[in-house]
Amino acid sequence: SAEDQREEYKKKHEASVKKMDASQRTLNENEKLSLTLVQLINARCNKISERIQSIYKFKFENFLSKSNL
């Protein structure tokens, strides 16, 4: 279902963020991303997550309204 798919991608995203954070701690200073870049990546990921939630909410509400007809 759409909800299962959303949860699957959410878990994959969280795992990727954890992996990025862990790699930032272990790399030397020349290999690390700048703090600003990491913040921009995190902000962008948050915006994408918000948009995905909005899309699922819209689809769900649209489905409910059609089923009530």
C-alpha cells in the first residue's frame, strides 16, 4: 500500500542520513562536507519529507472524498 511504501522510503532516508552523519565524524578535515553544506542538505531533505507528507495527505483525502460519493 502507499502507507507501507512511504514508511519503507522513510526508513531508507533515515538510514542514509545516519550513514552520512557517521561518515562525517570519521573523515579527516579535508574530506568532510562543510557544516553549511550539511545543514543545507538536511534542510532540503526536511522540505522533501514535508512535500511527500502533503502529497500522501492529499491523496488520502481525495480517496476518502471519492469513496463518499
